[in-house]
Amino acid sequence: MIAFLRRVDSAVGRVEMAFCMACMVVIVAATSLGITFRYILESPLIWANDASVLALVWATFIGAAALLKEAGHVAITGLVTRLPRGWLFALTLFSAAVIGASMVTVGWFAVRAAQVQWGQEIVALRLSRAFYSIPIVWAAASSTLSALVMAFSVSSDHAREG
């Protein structure tokens, strides 16, 4: 079970990273086109700013979930590396529980926000405003999966050592 969850979490992380790279391409392309059309051709593109902002929102939240899988978020390890094994186990389990609970809560409210926004439109893109909340839902679900993997992994490691 743990091995399966790790493989799924890893595969999801690879997809998230690839998606974030595509979002960065959209941000650079839309911004460059917007600047070119506005200042050089003097015919602004109405959709360029909205497209780059939407891609930035998606890259931010999906990227945060991808970084969690790689332990890429900022951490202060000076104290943690000095803790006894039992304390490290408890702290990691507590951390996974807090991340999981927080992400379930954030996901719940993001779903509610998406429901409210569904009938509203990003006019220039002709998309629902819910597309601003959907990446938060994804990130919450993906981060919850990562927290579960973290909790199961540390528990199985602790059981093998103990």
C-alpha cells in the first residue's frame, strides 16, 4: 500500500512539474505578446494579461503541491537534525497531520469558492472565474496525498527501526 501511494504521489509530482513548466511558457508568451502588441504594434491584446495571471495562479498552487512532494519548501533543519529519533518521528507525524488537515480545510473552501464563481466569467478569456479556484482544489488534494505518504512512510520506517 505504501509503495503504491509513493508511486502515485511521485507520478502526480512529475505531471505537476511538467504542467508548471507549461504555465511558465504561457506566462512568458502572453506577457511578451501583450507588450509587443501594446507598445510596438499599438494594438493591445485584451486577453494577454488575463491569460498570464491565470497561468501564474495555476503555476503557484500546482507548484506548491509539487514542491511538497520533493521537500522543496523552506525549512530550518538545524534543530530538527539534533532531535532524538523518537522526537523526529513524532514531529514528522504531527507535521503530516497538520498539513493534511490544513489542506482538507483549504480544499473544502476552494470547492465552495469555485461553486460560487462558476457562473461568473473572465470576460477576455470567456472562461469561468472558477478557473481561479480549481488549482487550489487540486493543490489541496495533491498535498493531502503527499501528507498521507509522509505519515505512512515515517510510520513504516519507525516500525522497522523499532
